[in-house]
Amino acid sequence: MSNFMCGLEVHVQLKTKSKLFCSCPTTGNEAPNTRCCEICTGMPGSKPSLNKEALQKALKVAKALNCTINKTNFFSRKSYFYPDLAKNYQITQYELPLAINGIFQGVKIRRIHLEEDPGALLHKDNYCLIDYNRSGIPLIEVVTEPNIGSPKHAREFLKQLITALEYLDVYDKKSEATLKADLNISTTGEKVEIKNVNGLQDIELALSYEEQRQLKEPAKQQETRGWNPETRTTFLQRTKEQESDYGYIAEPDLPIITFSEGELALIKIPELAKEKSSRFTQQYSLNKSDAEVLSKNKKLADLFEIVSKKVSPELAAKWIIRDIVKQCNIAKKRIEDLNLKAEHLIELLSLFEKKQITDNTTKAILRKLIEEKPFSPEEYVKKHNLLMKSDNKQLEQWCLQAIKQSPEAVQEYKKGNEKSLNFIMGKVMQLSNKTANPQEVVNLLKKLLN
């Protein structure tokens, strides 16, 4: 039987304009070695200085994860030798990290610390290139206690963590694959660390594989393993180093960081997903499931709140959850990448709420709003003559034409098959370019067929 114990070391790139210890930009020119300087490449005589924005964002994360912020903390040099680390040490926090002893989603947080990212190794054929653009990018590392009980639990915790980071506006999730973590797992033997696993799916897969492997081959000593996403297996890299192997020393070029009670009291965080979901159920009378779906994505939640001021909250929630999320999945777009404007969604749903356009017309226009450049739904409806038709003479003409084109369905309906009416109704909607009033069509068809 597995005694699964897992702790995570989650590496989060903070969304800042410049790097952690220099003024090099974190985004921009992607050509190799164009966004680096003597500081982030560790040239002799260069002196780091701390990025205030990175520190402030790290403090927000600490507060959101219910951590105790150390009033005194400092940076250290973690010495190890690797080609992507030009100065042969990484500036990080060890002895006194930024924050300790938190809890989030039932998982205990051991520590949160700030550190710089190394460069990136680019392997090509039989040689290796180094790009230092990434060197010095600000990271926080969120280290949990080993109280995660399953691979699925780990994935759910990370999903909730990503949502919180997005609400705090400290992290820009390009995709779920941008998240990176070291996984510490033990089942029946010594602890094994799986290094640098990217993405929620691979993290869950790596933990599941390693759990089964350790049940068959209990670890006799601490070791570090890698993850191969193609074969979905782990492989031995080295026996595990101890922290003492890194030769930590206090960073002499950076001052000790101290906070007063007043400074810590000024750290403010916004309403997070859990609180927002609870408010949605109370303020807008949404069911718990819909409130949770909306609050899991900040842009979705913000869109809902703006739209629900002009149309029914229940209607806004239904269309946002059912159709916008669905169409994003079909178009393979992130919610964050949509050009959809709240005022255009309000226009569209207002037309539907006032029974001026049909359900089908609303869906078709919404799909265009998601896939194409922004446009006014009101103007589009007028231009393409899509207002819902309720003129009895016109409706009767379409109904008679549909009945004539559907002899088999008519016979089935007259034999008692009610579902056949849907086929005939579909013909009417097709003839009317989806503008016929659906309820009036149903009533008219029943009158004509009975």
C-alpha cells in the first residue's frame, strides 16, 4: 500500500518590467543575449540592486497564502557550477526567506523566497548554446510541506495557486505549461526529487508514474530524477545533494531587508477567487457551481460583473459559461486573449433579453465576436436584417413551405412522434435565416398540422 507524501517547490516568474537585480527588460527582443548586461551575467565588479516592484509583488503572494512575513530577511549566494549560471552562484534567499508558515487550499506552505532565474541552455545536435536573456528574471519559489496526498491533489492545488497569482496580477500565464515545479515524493522509502517539471498535466503524470515506480523499487537513498514527457517516465540524474553542498553565504552586495509593522499593514491584496465566488452567490443569486466557474478566471469574473449591471445576472452567467468558454475551447483561445468587449456583449444580450433576436442568432453573433475583430451587434443585426420576425403572415408562409419540404417528418408527427416537430421547426428557422420567433413557430406548426 502506498504511503504517498508529496511536497512541491513551485517556481513562479513574477510579472515585472525589469529583472530582479538590474534594469534589463524582462520582455522584448527575443534574439539570444540581447536583454542582458554585466550584472545579470555576473561580470567582475558589477553590483546588483533589488527591484522594488518584484519585492512588493512577492509580499502580496505571501499575504494571499496566509504566510508570516519575516520582518528581517536577506539574500544569499547559492554556489553551484553550471553553464547557464555565469557567476557560478545564484542570488536567492535561504537562512531567512521572505515569508514562512502559510496555508493555502489546505496545503501548508513552508516558505516563500525571492531569487533570480539562471540562463537557458539550448541543445542542438552535439553542442549546447547559452542564452542569458532569462538570467536575472525575478522568481518566487513557493515551497510546501509534504502534506499533498495524491497526484490529483497536487494538480488541483496548483490550479488554485495559478488563479490566485492571476488575481494578484503578479503572474502572466501564457499557458498551463509555463508553470515549473520540483516534485518531492516518497512512498515506501527515501525522498526522491523530480526536477523542473513543466505544466499541470506533466506534474500530475510525473507524480503518478513515480508513485508506482517507488512501490516496485523503494528508494534506498535520496536522489534527483528528471522527467521525460515523451516516454512519460522519470530517469536518474544524480544522488541528491544536501543543502550544505551549496555553500550558502550571505550576499555582501545587497542590504538586509527590514519591514516595520506599518509597512506590512500597507500590503493590500484584492478579493480572491474563493471570496468572489461566495459574493457572487449572495449578490447575484447564482448557484454555487456557476459562481465557481466564473470566479476561477479573473477576466471572466470581471466581464460577468460589468455585463450583469445591464442585463440579468442569470442570463449573463449562462451565456458567458455556456457559450464564451465553449467557443474559446473550440477556437483554442485563452479567455485573456479575447478581443470581446463588454459593451458589445451587453448590446448582444440586451437584444436577446428583449426578445429582439433568437437564441440561434445570438449564438452566431457571439461566435463572430470571439473569432473576429470587435463590432457592434446592434449595427450587425440591422445590417443583416436579423431582428426576430413575429409577423403571422410571414411566419405562416415559412411554416407551410417547411411542411411541404418535410413529408416524412409530417407523417411521423401525425403518428404521435412529437420530436419530428423539431425537424420541421429547423426547416422554418433555416428559411427565416434564424429570425423566426421560435415559440410562435411551434404554436403555428401545431395549429397547421393538427
